[in-house]
Amino acid sequence: MSKTELTLEAVDAVKGIAVEAGKRILDIYQKDFDIYEKNDASPLTEADLAAHNCILDGLKQLSSLPILSEESADISWEERKTWSKYWLVDPLDGTKEFIKKNGEFTVNIALIEYGEPVFGVVHAPALGKTYVGWVNKLAYVEQEGKQTPLQPSINDGSETWRVVGSRSHQSPEINKVLAQLGGTAELVAMGSSLKLCCVADGTAHLYPRVGPTSEWDTGAAHAVVLAAGGKVTELDLDNPLNPDASPLKYNQKASVLNPYFMVTNKL
């Protein structure tokens, strides 16, 4: 793969890298594992590092593009701001879900071009699911060798809103968002980047995020949502379904923290 070209072969190769990283994670998931502490006091397991090394090795063989991973995030803004295209990686999203052993954790690999995710793979190894999104090209979830096209679910306001939310990081501000929707809402709890995928596959109508996230938490699943026909925008707490909200962007500032955001079908 060149710096400017994405092909079906490259898509399959990245999917294979994510699946291989998932196998490394499951090797540790199925036994007792050590837990370390990151600088921000969040848990870091052996699985994070095993997946990180697997993904970096695979991507470096595939292309010469720079890589930003959660586990190697100490790249200066002076360097990052020169990147027009790069890989954005979260080797293990949902570390708390991993530690709880509920299966809701993912491997995330995204290709970002000029601030926008154009391709992403979200692999949930414990669930045996892999979401793939190539914007304007393809969007599917693969399970047991079967690929099912992704299509977000539309709610015209006549049915209960299915709203996906964090299992481990719920915020009281979610109530303000739900109150603005009108009608009734059912909150569906889910961990990791699978929350965005729930909108992409129609399991949920909306995913309002009113808690902290970093760009690597969302990049791959954001691409899946876009490829499926949905959108990810900055969240307007007073008008959560604002059709003119700004799209979520990447690598536009020194901080890698996202603003609050909303994931929806194109309303």
C-alpha cells in the first residue's frame, strides 16, 4: 500500500492485522493477567501491549504512513501537525470491560486523511465480530465468515429512541440530552467503541457521548459509521439532533481529547 492508495487487498490486510491482535488479546483474556497503571491511573494490561506491538509490526509492513497509537502517544504536536494521512490505533479499547471479562472490548485501526476517518476496522475478539468501514465503498460486520451490510436505523419520532450509552463511564448529563429528544428513550448499555457500531448496524438510533474520550477511542468506529451512512458530530447539548452540527475531526490540535459528540443516522 502506498501513502495515497487504499485497496481491497489493503482493507483485508488491515482486517487480518486486527484479528491477529485480537488473538493475542484472547490468549491473555483466557487466563489471569497482570494489571499495571498508566500515568492517568487507568488500567493497562499485558494485552494492550501485545496488541499494540502486533498492530504496529503489521502496519509498518503494509505502508510507510505514520502511526499514532494509544500505547505510543508521546509524539509531539510539532510532528503530528505535519501529518495529512496517518494510522490511528487503539490496540485495546474497553480495558475496564476486558478486566470485567464481559467481552465488550475492541481492537481499533483507522486511516485518517486530512482530519477525517476514511477507513476503519473494529474487531471484537471475544464476540467474534469484525466491523469494517471504507467510506463511500463498503460497510459490513463479519461474524463466523458471513458479511452483513451495515445500515443505521431511522427514527422519525414515532418510536422509542434506542440510545446507546457507556457501561463504565455514564454521565449525569445524558439525562439532559434524553430530555431534549422528545418522546420516550431506552438506554442501551455497551462498552468500548462498540457503542458507535451499534448506531452503524441499527441496534441503536443514537449515541450521545457526554464524557471524555480520546481520538483513538473513536477513529475506527467513526469510519464505520460514516461508511454505513451515519454521521458523528460535535454535540450541542441544547439541540442534540442539530443537523448543522460540526463534524468530529482528528489531529487538528495539540490535545488528542475529543469534544462531546453525537452519533446518528443522517437525520
